[in-house]
Amino acid sequence: MVTLFDKDGRLKPNARKIAMLLAIFYAFGIGLMCFTPQTFSGMETPGIKHYGRLVVLLTPFNSLVHLGAIQSFGQLVWVIGQNMVNILLLFPLIFLLLCLLPSLRRRSRACLLAFGLSLFIELTQLFLDWLIAANRVFEIDDLWTNTLGGLLAFWLFDYLFKKAPKA
């Protein structure tokens, strides 16, 4: 069986190049998804507040708080899907960074990185709304769902890394 890591826990050169390219490609995709103007909205989200061009959703656990506002099975699927996408948004990037950077291989560092990236995304979306009316929403729940995705990436990496044979 081919191993991707050497005995010191570092990616082998070819695996490192592939992981680096994937991380760059995925980060670019996140940028496109999070920073381009949004033209589609599945449904009007309860709890949204407008402050001029700035749009924020500051209610923690908004999906649960406003569960009664869901009027159809389709809307329920939409809300669950949005939360799942937010959990999985940073998962691949954090996983790849854990492969590339052994210094990140602590739960607290992976969570802090995921939270920091999420906060950067949310604040940048606010700035873009202020600057060009990008129709983005600063959502407090994105911070914890993205961080949860980083934690899940850490757990998967930790599990796989402990199981993987070392060269």
C-alpha cells in the first residue's frame, strides 16, 4: 500500500504538491462562492435585519429559533441544506491544511483556524455589501457551523493519521 506520509508525519513530496494544488483550488472556490454578489435566495430568512446595504442575521441558532416559520417540506430541506453546506464549507480546506502543516495538528488550532477563516469571510461579506451591495448576509450561525466543520476535519484527519501506515 502506498503511504502519503513519511515517518515524521510529513506529506511525501508528490502528495504535498497535490495537496497544495487542491488547497489553492478549493480556497479559490470558497472565494468565488462567498465573495461574489449573490443573486439567488431560496426563501426569505426570518430574523434578518437590514442596516442600509448591510444585511445581518445575529440570532444564534436562527434555524431552530424560527423553525415555526418554515411552511413546507422544501423549505425545511433548504434550511437543513444551508446548515450542512456551512458545516462542510471549510472542512476540505482545513483537512488539506492539516495534511500540509503539522503545526496545525491540534484540535484547538484547527478550530481557531476555522473560526478565524469564517470570521474573515463574514466580515469581508459585510465590507462587500457596504462597498458594492453584493447581497451577502453576515450570519452569526456561520461562525459556529464553519468552526464545527473545522473540528470534524480535525477528527477525520486524526483518525486517519493514526490508522495510516508510516513509511
